[in-house]
Amino acid sequence: MPITAIAQNLKAPKVFPSYAPADDEVMIFEHAYRNCLPVLIKGPTGCGKTRFVEYMAARLGLALHTVSCHDDLSASDLVGRHLVNASGTYWTDGPLTRAVRHGGICYLDEVVEARKDTTVVLHALSDDRRILPIDRTGEVLEAPPEFMLVVSYNPGYQHLLKGLKPSTRQRFISLAFGFPEPAREIDIVITETGVDHTIAKHLVTLANALRSTANHDLEEAPGTRLIVDAAKLIATGCPPQTACRAAIVECLSDEPEITKALMVVVNAIFAHS
Amino acid sequence: MEEQVGIAWHKLINRLATRRYPDESVALSDISTPVGILFRALGGDHGVAIQAGGSILNHAKRSLLERLAGSERKVELAWVDHQALQLPAVIDSFPTQRLNNELYLWLAALSATSLPPQQTWLARNQNATRLIIQRFPGMAAIYRRLVAAEILRRGPTSRLPPDEAQQEQAIRDALHEPGSISVLPHARRAHQPILLWLRPDILTSASLPPQKNQDQASRESSTTQSDKKRRMAEYTEMPERKGGLLLFRPESIFSWSEYAKIEHEAQENEDEDLAQAADDLDTISITRDSRNIAKKLSMSLDLPKAASALPPLNDGKMLPEWDYKTRTLKPDQCRVNTIPLTDVEPCALPEHLKRDQQRLKRQFGALQPVRQRLKGQPDGNDIDIDAYIRHISHQNETENRFYIDHRNRERDLSCLLLADLSLSTEAWVGDNQRVIDVIRESLFLFAETLTTTLDQFALYGFSSKQRTDVRVHTLKAFDEPYSDIVRGRINGISSAYYTRMGAAIRHATEILARQKTRERLLLLLTDGKPNDADHYEGRYGIEDTRKALIEARQQGLRPFCVTVDQEAHEYLPHIFGKSNFIIIRKPSELPARLPLLYALITR
């Protein structure tokens, strides 16, 4: 069965999130889904990882269970736990268990942020066994073909020892995301916000200019999300320089000297009217 | 000839002098951050330092200018090469501060725009201008204001002789319509310097009389010429000595030829004339052709030897070195000599540090690995009765954290501290302390701290005497206890020679990478940038160090740099990355601050 047929066979989603493919990531994702393989997406903040997963879920007609990982996220936050009410204890499924039981994509955003024991739960799910053993209830859930595990992380964050273990990493089909090409990013900004082409072009030029100072003057490069936010402000009538200051510059640095200098870059691109 | 030019220059310079606005001046030091960020944002190289080029230009051109114009006035034009973006220290040429400010920004943008190097000075400035105007409307607005001010500054053309007026008009056209002028009309006298453009570099066809440029018959000679040009361009890439020593750039000869308008084609093969001209130019001797002269120049200027000329070493422990120009990691370029420091006098912690030691022990005891009992957790091995009773009594259905969880707050960390012991640490930082003393005390207190936190650690010192002798002193290896013998070694450190940082980092990386802990921190303690007594300096040393750190990160180590060099913000962001270094403003505070810093970065 060709890949497109899979998409057509599944029920069409109500709202299709807009997503402009950079390369062949849509095809790879569909192949991974077809082969019951988990997918790892890596890329900088705001480059469209989450949007891509939303898009793919809609495209494949799958429910999406998103978990934003944080450093206190434990295995039972994913799997589920016993809760207590007046009549005693009862079990509730976590998002991962829910996805395994009912099918759909379980998306773990920024998976490296989670506690170490969390990723171990994923091991039996992410190899060919595709099972989720639940210690507390004694259940062993077998994942249906409609279940898919997707994790993402940002390799740019320089945490002391926050990387994925090779044993975890090597279970995934990996997609590396970067910032979109200028032409594509301009299209994205226009599609998302409806600003005119000139504004979109200037914003993308600004983003790329700021990206080239990353690691030297900035800790992290501005993502597409930031310029989309700026474009939204501009679209509703905010002056471009002000929008860039509020939506981009102040989000990138807290040092007054740096933000002032970044505004010089903004003013180099947006002429004062 | 010289006198004529001198008079012309004198007039010119005097005219210029009257057109400065010291009250509206802008200093580079005040806006170096925005200039630097703009430069990098518009595509400038991260490794290029932003410098005031005034003094450098002065050195390069002063004799010339003084000779020609009899004046100390400098013409400060911007210039960028592999090492630095040189901008005027102060700009006061325009009547408002805003314009002077904008000239800095404009020059930074112009320098950041990369174009094929074969283009002529005239074409390159115009093309770069056009590119910027197209891509950055804000810069275009700035440019229009600057052109108007620059043309006002240049004065009316009506007072000029016809040939100069024609040339001046062409310059104005080029400013107004960048890209419109391909050849400057020849004039007997040189035109005024164009403040909006980068300094002319190599001899370009734009300065040749047009008839020769278009002469089809001389095609043969023009091919050899372009070949020579390339050679000179390569030559300018040679690492230069920093500081106020003789700083010669081959482009200076352009100034000479440009302003003196000597017929180069006729002169360049006449060695006598060259020698004459060279004498006239004081220390400067160069010509567009003639390999011999170029060789002589390289000796008299004591330019560093090309790195490629060095054969690999083949005995002892060898480490590679990164050559940023060829972008290759050259194997076996440095020999590391590990110096174990066996015969030292064991000693106790110096008395004056005992109080600090006690304080640190108290402060850092909290970082010891302990098992924590966390109440009110959604999960855990024990039941939190208190939380359950609270829940029952309040009939609060939503509250469901009834467990007690035990968690190990573990610190699985090893740290290798690498201290710079080069001769520069002999510098005094107060009335009674040298940098080396500060480093010694820092090492003591750092070791005390890490003994308290139970983290594994090693201490090494390094210095170098060219690539054949990179010395690494083992103060404390990972498997050694922190004992009086180690204290004796710390007590005995002394400074020597230079700082070949890349090799020392590579060596330390090898040691640290063998540690099995989850977190591995490579801490570098230094007082300056990488340098050694050979080609290892300037951009070369910086890029090699950067490369060594990238390799360390690839091995899962985390490098961090603590420096007392107040100028370090110029190069450390490039080497270590924005958030992986700290500059200690008062070196004497280093011993007390280092342990706190350690706590912060390993939190």
C-alpha cells in the first residue's frame, strides 16, 4: 500500500495545522509510522518540531498525546498511577498508557529534560517488542499499529550531562530540524500571520542576522516562533521596531547592553518611517 | 614629486582638520558592543576582534603621512582582515553625533559583507554598498544620510582643477549610485579619502590609468599582474603581531602609489628606484612583483613563520594542532612533556587560608551527596500519612499526593582544573600579589572545596615553549588523594614561558575523558589569550583553542573558562561560547570566587 493511501484511509482531521515541509521529513515520518518505528526529532527552539508532529498527527488521522517534559517528570507521570478517593484507590492511565491503549501519537517534547528513569520506560516500547509493562497493575500492554512514539529534544541546550543515552537514541528514526530556508520561512510567516511579503522578508532577514550572532553574543538563536509572534503584533498594527523589540529582542537577552545592540540590528533592517 | 604631494597633502589635511567636530565625536569604546553585534549579525566572522585602528594606522601610515603632509593628522579608514575589524578610535568628521555614530554602524556593515576578493577596491566598496542597501532598508536610510554628509564634507567641486573635479564627480556618482562607476578618471592629484568606504588594500586595476586597463595588447602582462595580486593577497593573511609594534600592511604601498601616482608599470622592474622608494618610505619596502623583495620584507618584518613549513614531530607524546587557514587538523604538531613534580616538600595549607577553608567547608557541605526524603509526592515508596489525614479531614478530592519518595541527590561529577602557568602570570595585580599567587591560592581553596563535596578532581598546570615543549605539570591526578604532597606541589608552582592552550586542552581532554562519571567538567584558569613564541598567536591560537574545545565537547566534556584578563570579552565568546566563561574583574577575588563559581556551574 503506498504511503499516501495510508493517509487517505484514515479519517480526515477537522483542522489541518499548516506546515511547510523543509525536505523529505513527511515521507520519512510516514514510512516510520508504517513500519511501527519510533521517531526522534532534534532541532533548536522554535524551529517547528511540535508543529510538525501536530501536522503529521492530523495527516495520519491519529490522536496526539503531547507531554512537555520537565526535570521532575517521573515514569508514573507517563504511565499512570493509583489515586485515592472516598471509596478507595483507583488507577488512572498516564498519557503514554492512554496512547498505547487507544492508539495515536505520544509526543514527548524536550525528552532530555525528564528524569533519567523516565526514558527507561520507553525502551520496551521503542524496540520491536512494542510493549508497555505496567508494574503497579501487573498489566503488559501491547501497542497497536496505530500507536507511535515521537520524542524531541534540543541539542543546543548545554546542560551538564543532559543528553540522551546512546541506548535510548539508537532505538529511534531520527530527523534533524534546522531553521527553514529564507524563502520557506517567509512563506511560513505570511501563512501564519497574513503580514505582507516585505514585512515577512525583513523579519526573516532579521532572524537570520540574529542567528549568526548566536553562541557569541546570544545564548540561543531566535526560532521561527519568535518572528511569527513579532509578525502577529505587526499584523494587528504594532510598529515593526516595537514589535521586534517586544517579541524578539527582549526574549533573547536580559542584558541591557545586548538588547540595545540588538535593536541596532533591528533598525538596520527596518527603516524608521 | 614628493614635495608637491606633500604640499597637496598639507593643504588637504589642513582642510580636513578644519572640518572636524570634536564636540560631536563618538568613540569606538562607547559603541563597540552594537558595532560588534551588527558586524556579526550581518555576516561578519565571529573570530574577528573589533579594534580601534587609529594607532595601527598611525604606525602604518604615519611616516608616510608625516613625510607627505608634514602633519600628524591621521586619515582613519576602516579595515577588516582575518584578525580584526579596525575602526577609527574616534569619529568626529560629521557635524552631528548621530551621523558619526551611524558612520560606525555603516563601516561595520560594510566590513561584514563578504565579496569575492579579486574585485577591485572601487568595485568592492560599491558592490558591498549595493548589497547592504538592497538587503537592509534601515542601513539604506543611514547610508543616504551619510552620503549627503560626506559630500558636504568633501566641499564643492568647482574649486578643483578639471581633472580632479572629474574624478571627484565620479566618486560622488559612485556614492550616490553604487555600482555605476567602474573606473575612476585619472587625476594628477589623489582624491580625498572616502570615509564611507573601506581602506584600499592591494594594488588594484582601478588605480591604474584607464588606457592601460583597456589595452588589449598588454593582456600578457595583465595576467602576470593578477597572479602577483593573488600572492600579495595571501601575504596579507599572514598572522600579524598584535600591539603597537611595527605593523606594516602591503596596502600601504597602495597609499603611496595612490597619492604619489608614480608610474608603477615603468618603475616596478627597476631595483634601484625601488630601493630609493623603499628608503623614502622608512621601514616599508615592497613592490607589486619581485619575489626577492617580498622575501626580504618577510625577514625584516619578522613575520611569523608559516605553520605549514613545520615538519611533524615524531618522538614523545604528540598532539595535533588546528590550522584555521587550511581548515585541517595537522597531526603530531606539538610535543607534550608531562612533568610529574615528584621531589616536592610536603606542606600544610597556608595559615592565612585556614579561615577560608572553614567557611568553604560549611558552605559546601550542603553539596555532599545525600538521600532526600520528599513528602507529599504523587508517587513514592512510602505512604505520607500526614498528607492522607489532611486529605480525609478536608474532604479535598483534588489533593492526591500521599507518598513519600526517597531520592538521591547525587553528584556524579569529576572536574579537571587546568591552570595557566605562563610567564604573564608574573604580572602584579595588587601591592603584594602576582597573578601566579592568586592562582596558587585559588588552587588551594578549590582543592579544599572539592574535598568537601566529594567530587573527583585533578589539578594540572601548563606552560609552553614553542610546539616542541608543551609542559603539563601534574599537581594532582584523579587517583591521588589530596594530601600534603599535593599541597606541596601547589605551593611550588611557578610561571614560565607561554600559553599554548590548544595542546594543553587536548591533553587534559584525554585525561578527563577517561573518567567514568556522568558529568565531566574541564575548568580552565587563565590570564590571557593563547599564544606562544612561534606562529601560535592571534587568530591561529584562538582558532586552535576553539577547535580543541569543540573536540572536548564532542567527547562529552563540559569546558568552562575563568579568566582575569579584562579584555577577554573580545575573544572568549568565540572560543568558549557565550555562557561558558567568566571574567573576574578583581583578580584578588579569584580564590574566594572560584569555589562559588564551581558550585554555580555544577548545580
